Amino acid sequence: MASLLGYTPEEMLGREITSFMPESEREDNLEKIRDRMAGKPGEYERRFLHRDGSVRIMHVSATPVFDDNGTFRGSFTMLTDITEKKRIEDEFHREHLELSAAYQQITATDEELRRMLEELREYQETLAESERRYRRIISGTFDAMVIHQEGKIIWANEKALEIIGASRMQDIVGRNVLDFVHPGSRQEVIGRMARMVQDQSVVMPLIEEKFLRLDGSPVDVEVTATSTVEDGKPATIVAFRDITDRKRMQEALMTANRKLHILNSITRHDIQNKVTVLSGYLTLLRDHQKGRDMEKCLESLENTLHAIQQIIDFTRTYQDLGVRSPEWQAVSDVAGRAMGQFELEGIAVDLLDCSCEVFADPMLEKVFYNLIDNALRYGGGISGIRISCTKEDGNLVIAFEDDGVGIPDDQKEHIFEQGYGKGTGLGLFLSREILSITGIGIRECGTPGSGARFEIRVPQGLWRENL
């Protein structure tokens, strides 16, 4: 938002959001906040003031956020700058009105008609220039735009070609527009098209749909449509934008909230268990004031206190799980930072072919940390660690291997379960949870006796070559 309004994030932090709005918007903004506090999401347009004094129009999508106690904590808000889109719509509407007014005048006598025909000829030249200017405008807009007539695509701008996966306009011109609509959205699109045929003045509201690229893969889009005229025949302008990343972040946020509930449950349960143990030993201390029983009780109390401290340290480490949005991260950088936290003298470390980025929770580094820590603690005296990246069927496979004792076959799935194994029994469990926030999986498939091999499988669309 800062860049949209010409500020830096630091300049905006701490200021009331209403300080960036015209006075006329503030009362309505209070009403919208009351709606959020009542648990109502909303979509609407809001005007903001740019640093240079100009007004920017934003499409706002706001969802209320409540804590576990049902207390309103704020809103998760997505802003889209639609200033240019609104300006183009206004210009198109104005030109449409001018054209309608011109045709209404052609009701005069024969003599007037001859005179008006000449004027019309001149107007057509002006209209042609206006159309060329209009095409230049929508060709350069940030939104994807397609024009179809009688269900066939007749024009598309560069942004539309990019989203659809076409290298040139000829790849899609002449094809049925429904070829690029996902089956799950097709009936709704057919209904909207029929409505526009019946009422060409209607402008379809902005909705979310799924389109299909040329290669058949789906893409989430936000789309609107309005009627126009091309070569004297009715046509439809469809404007849309790719919201795949936005949808991915929304889904990741919901998953992360679920993970946080799991973490809270783990913490409360484990600490309660340890407190119960402490209470039991305190009772024994009261009954046995001296001797060997006293020493055993004291030792057990110390072990239980140490276990509680481990749980507290664990929750401190994982308190940021799911708090920040997922982001693109370079595998080599993340693995390197994790390795830098260990003393690896005498251990050969190889990092091969990992010039890729993955879309994951910011705690991805902790996943690599846990894998290295487990190898050093339980690998049985390892002498080497190897991290490599390969591509399989469009997916990215990140392999973490050591040359230790390996994992027995009957434990390969159990090691990812909550509380299983040595220590807190939570490191690998939380590693799987961190990865699953964005749909990434992990498994152990090494050979017992020859070392552990953990494979992190990143689905297509969640990884890319380093930019």
C-alpha cells in the first residue's frame, strides 16, 4: 500500500488509516469498521490520497480477524489500485454517450440528411482515431483484457496473453471464449454472457473465477465485463487479473491459524502433564523427609523442571509460526543460514544444484535446522551431510541426506508424529506443519544402516528458478 500512495512503509507506520483518506470517506470508513467488528466481511471501493495530492481509487476486500476468545483484533485487508481502470471506464462511457448523441441527430429531412452524412463521415474518422487511442490505452493497462464477439475472441492485450500462456494473439483469436473458462466456472459465465446479450448496458460485477491457460492448467482470476461495439456489432470487453498468489496467501493464512491452535494445544497439554508430575513428587517429599527416597524425588523434580524449560524454549522458537505471510525464499540461502548455526568441523557438507526458490512460510529455515540437529544428535556419529535439488514431473525435490545409522523402516512415518522419539518429540512434527502451510510435503526414505534421507517435495507452482 505504501508504494501505491507514494510513501515508504516507515512513513505510514503508526498513522491512522483515515489520515490517508479524503474527509468525505471517513464517515463511511467508520461504518465499515463497525461491520468488521460485527463479523461481516466486505468488498467496496475507497478513495485514498496520494502523497502528491492526487486521489487513488482502491478496490478493498476486508475480512474480520478474531482471536480465540472472540475478541476483534483487526481486519485482513487486500487493496487493488483501480484508478486507471475507473478512468478508462469513464472515458469509454463518455465516448459511448457522444456516439449515441450523434446517431440521435440523424432524424432530419433529406436535405438535412445529406448534410449530416458529410458530418457523419468526418465523425467516423474521429471515431476511428478514438478507437485507435482506446486500443492503445487498454493495451497498456495493468489488467488483462479480452474482447469477444458472438462467443469468439477477436482481440487481447499483452497482459491477457501472458496470463493465458500465449506467445502471440493469433494463438487465441478465433477460439471460443469458453475454451479458456474452467468447467467449474463455465455455467456461471454462460449465464453472465446471456444477461449481457439481454441488457447491453449492464456491467458485470467483479467476481472470482477459474480460467484455463493454453496448456490446460487452471489459474484463479478476478474478472469483470461490459458491452461494447466492434465493427458495428455488439461485443464484450472482459477485464481480469491473476489472483493466484493472493488466493495462495489466503489459504496459507487459514492453514497457519490451524497450526497455531495445534501448537497452543501441545504446549498446554505437555506443561499440564509436567505440573501433575511435579505435584506428585511434592506429595512424596512431604511423606519421605530423608534418605534415598528424597534423592530420587529431587532428581525427578529436576528432570521434570528441565522438561518444562524445554517446552517453554520450544514455544519461544515456534511463536512466529504462520504469523507472517509465506514468501519466495532461495533454498541455498535458507540451508546456508541453518548450517551456520552449528559447529560442523570434521563433517563434509555438500549443497548441490539448489539454485531455486520456494514459496513457503518464513520459518522454512527452522526445517533445515531441525534436520541438521537430528542428524548430529541421533545419526550415530555422521561424517557427511548432502543437500541436493532435482526436478520430477514438474515438482522440485529437495533431498537432505546423512551417512549415519538411518531410520528403521517401522519408524519412518512415526517420526513425524507429535511427541514421538527422543527430546521433545516435536521437531519433525513441527517441520512437517511448517511445510504444509503452503502445501509442501516431507518424508523419510533412506536405507537403514546407510543413513537418513529426507525428501521435501515442492509442488509445481510453488517453486521457481532463482530470478
